[in-house]
Amino acid sequence: MTREPASGIFRSGLLPQAVLGAFTKLNPVKLVKNPVMFIVEIGSVLTTVITINDIYSGEPFLLNLQITLWLWFTVLFANFAEALAETRSKAQAASLRRARSEATARRIITNNETEVVAATELVKDDRIIIGEGDLIPGDGEIEQGVALIDESAITGESAPVVRESGGDRSAVTGGCTVLSGTIRVRVTANPGETFLDRMISMVEAATRQKTPNERALEIILVGLTAVFLTVVVTLQAYAGYMAVAITVPVLVSLLVCLMPTTIGGLLPAIGISGMARLLRHNVIALSGRAVEAAGDVDVVLLDKTGTITLGNRVATEFITAPGVADEDLVETAVLSSIADETPEGRSIMTLGKEYLGVRGSDIRAPEKAVFIPFSVETRMSGISWDGRDIRKGTRDAIQKFVTQQGGSVPEAVQEAVNSIARVGGTPLVVADGPQVLGVIRLKDVLKQDIRDRLHLLRKMGITSVMVTGDNPQTAAAIAGEAGIDEFVAEARPETKLETIRAYQQDGHLVAMIGDGTNDAPALAQADVAVAMNAGTEVAREAANMVDLDSNPTKLLDIVEIGKQILITRGSLTTFSIANDVAKYFAILPALFAAAYPSLGLLNIMHLATPESAVLSAVIFNALIIPCLIPLSLRGVRYRPESTEDLLRRNILIFGLGGLLLPFIGIKVIDWVLVVSHAAA
């Protein structure tokens, strides 16, 4: 996926399209979706008509002409902000669209026959064969085989991934390439309904729905506009009664300056760029509400394995039973793990070889040895040969095994097992027939930055909840080490759903991430549900976001981006309203100072004339929108802090800044107008 640098907001390739889009959006049918700017456009049309009439009738028209031009610039700059956000998204969509080609597919007719068809002819439930070097023609589930797949066209990541039939790593996505292996795939989407099609649709913002928070803010803006419209209409009647002449263009200028035009012009751009920001993190938002909810989430549900820990427990220590030599325990543990292909088994081999100082080739299984693989039923594995039975497994399983052999588990081994469990480790007991030789300590390794990330969540006011199948002792130890707020131990597949419902009933908004079929019910229930792209189709259909990188910790990024969108909207709204207060002091004193000389005290900027005051305010109102476009597209930087600190910072920076900047800007513009008029 093509990633756009943060500094490329005004890249030359985007500007012509954005400028054209700004003019296209002048269509009232399109602009009516933004009520604030729609009213500005109506005012612009009205002042245009008046100006043209003044020109033909020989009346003075220069002031009205300048007001008219700057009112049109106000609308165009607002349209430009939205058009630029859409153009950037469409550029990303074009990059995704190029990932598709006129690919062909080998569709299975019978068990032994295939036919070559265009990828666009594939329909749901077709079976296809994809071999080495082939482009995957559409979304599907692997029914047979295993393959190494290049998913960089979708995820932007160069490292290939393994996909295989069965389990939670069986989904494949159209547009990717098979590097090695041959797989049989069942197509899961019709043309136009593939995951890539949905990505393009969302990126282009063609189906972007306004979020509840955005709609609520829009209602407030429309309400403020209605209030100021009433004020301006009333002001005209009052001015007539006091024999103060106020022209219609000046009244329109007053209305435009007092309305929240700044946030009204930038609001669409903030929403579109927010979804684009998620995409740059390789997350596709399938629902506008999910983007909004991500900013309001206060409970995050996390799996232990793969999210909080690396997913593979690692052997870290051998603890011998009384009277047993260290070498005997290590050699026996290594023998029991020769055929153990689990990550835990391989880590035991690695640790054992380091202790014994041998290479892998120096360790071989005895002749005629029989390997006993691990199973859920027995909860142990090992090796048997020449009447010797070596086993490693859970305490209960080994205790039962040695008891049947006529032995017992020493008390010292029992204490070692309990000690390991108390600190979050996983003990594996090793036995040679009836004799227990000792314990292997397995440890869940935390992801490198997970503790810091969880600390940031806590500073955001978000509760982290770990769900794990481990026993309560192990779960408590991992939670303490990682900094988890709460945990649910010995969880069954349905526990996630029950946990989410319980938090929601208490009024919380819950986010979770999942990849398996058994996660689908909980994903459907969660307010923010993130499915990993490598997961099953069922999980992706139940979610309202998809993480293309299949990185479980991405949930933390999504929450942060959601909060950044809300903060950006709130900050610019504060700035816009503060601007209106300052512009009030620029225009009203100038309009009525002649009739009420005492109002001159409010002309604290000492603007030259009523005409220059009005024009300066209109020009400033128009220019501030393009100046804020980079901030609206990039987003206000989010810092984890309390609501009180956030509000204080918002008021000090955007409130006070929005109040002071117009005084400075309008005064400078007024000075330039006076100087240029004098020079003319």
C-alpha cells in the first residue's frame, strides 16, 4: 500500500484535483449537506447580484465587490479543505485499485478438471486452484494446502505470511500473490463485494456516514447559525429605526463572520481525514460509528496470548528434584522434546542444548524410539524406548502417570510447581517412569512495549481487561507484570461475549480484537470490533474494523486515533467560537459608532473606518480556513491526560489563541487596506 508522508499535505499532484473539487462542490445540491457553508453561499449569491446591479446603475460598488469576492473565497476555501481530504483518500484508493488486474483463475469443474476464467467471473462458493506465482483472484478460505503469501499489495508489509487450511489462518485476500505452495480455495465474495472493493469504497469516502458526534456538532452549528441569522435580521430593523444605514452586503458579512464558519468549513475534512488516518495505520473502518466509538471507548478487552505476550511460552529454568543431578534432568527434558514441534518444545531444546553445550546434530533419538505427542486429553508428551518411558506435562497429568508406575511426586517438586504458578510461569513436570526428575519453568514473555502502551491507556481513562484460559494465579501474575487493570481467568470461548455484555450493561463502551470463528459473537457485540485480516471470514464479517497487519496490539492505536479525531473536532470548534467573539468587537462598534459615539470605546483595535473594519473581518474569516487545513487533516496531537487537563489545555491554546489571533490579524489587514488605499 502506498503510504503518504505526513509532510505531503499539499503535494503538487493533489492540488489541481482539490481546486477543481472546490469549484465542483459549489453545486447547491452538494453544498446543502454542509448547512453553514450553504448559507454562506446564499449570502455570496445575494451580494453578487447586488454588486452587479450597482455596477449597471452607476452606484459605488468597490466595497460590495470586495466583500462579494471574499465571501466566495470563504466558500471555496471550505470546499477546498473537504476536496483535498477526499483527493488524498482517492489517491490512496487509486493505489489500491492498481493492485487489481485482469487476473485469471483456475476454477475447478470436477475433481480432476479445471477451466481458466477471468477473475471477474468468479462467484461465491466457486472452488479455485492457486499455485506458486499466481495472483489470488478474490477473497476466499483455504480448503486444502498451505502456502507462503505476499500480502504487501494489501497490508504494505513486505514480509510474507503462511496461510493454511483449518484454524484461524485460512483466509486469503484478493490482490495478494502466492510465493510458494499450492492451495485450493473456496471463493467467499461475489465480484464487487470483495474486501479490496470495500477498502476502495471506504477510502474514497463514497459511503462515509456522518458519525453521531459529528451530527450532534452539526446540529449545534446550525442552531448557532439560526440564532445569528435572527440577530442580523433584527439588527437591520433596529438600524433602520435608529437611522443608521447598513447595506445588505455588510449585513451578510456580519452574519458570515459571526456564524461558526471556520469549524463549519473544516468539519467534513476532519471526518474524512480521520478515516484516512486509520488507513495509514493499515486499518479499514467499515463503519463511521466505529470511528467515533473508538474515541469514546473506556474498556478494552485483550487476549493474553499474542496481544499482551508474544504468544509462545519460553523455557527459562530447570529445577531438579531432591537427589537428582542437573544433567540428568536436562538430558531427559531434551529427549522428551526431540519430536515436540510446539514453540514450548523447541524452547526446551534450545535451553537444554545451551546448558549441555551441544549442537542440535549431537542430539538424536534412540533407535526404535516411539514418540508420544502432546494431546489435550493426556496433557503430556514424551518418548518411549527399550522399556523406558519419559514424559513431561502438567503436574496433575504427571502425578497420575507416576502413580500408575508406582511412584509419587516429591513435596519439593510440588512446592516448585506452586512457586512458578504464583509468579505467572507455567510449570512442566518431567518424569522417567516412576521417578520425578524435576520441573521446567516456562514463562510468558511480554511484548516489548506492551506495559508502556497499557500505561497510556490508563492515562486515557481506559480500563484494560485481559481474558485468558490460564488459571487465576498465572493470570494475576501476568496482569501484574503487564500493568493490566482487570483480568478474567479460565475463560471459555463464550466468556468474551459475557464479559462485553456485562460492561455494556454498566454503561461502558467496549473495544476488542479477534481473529477466530469463536470470536465472532463477541466481535458483533463490541462497540469497536477489530478483526485481523489473517483471521477467518466469519470474524471479519462480524467486525466493524479490519486490521490489515493482523497485529493484535493495533487496537491501542485505533483507540488513540479515535480520541485524536474527537479532540481535533473539539479544539477547532473552540477556536471557531472564540474567533466569532473577536470579530464581534471588530464589526459592531464600527457599524454603530457614528450613531452611538460611546461605542467607540469598544473599537479597541482602532480600526480606520467602518468599511475597512467590515472588509478586514471578512478577509480574516476567509483566510483562517486554509490556514487551518493542515491541522484539520493531520489532527491535533493527542496526549493522554485527564478530562480537566484536556479542557484546560483546549481553552488556553485554542480558546485564548482563537480569541487573540483575530485581533492581531484583523488589525494587520486593516492597516494593509488603509496603506494600499492611500497608495492608490
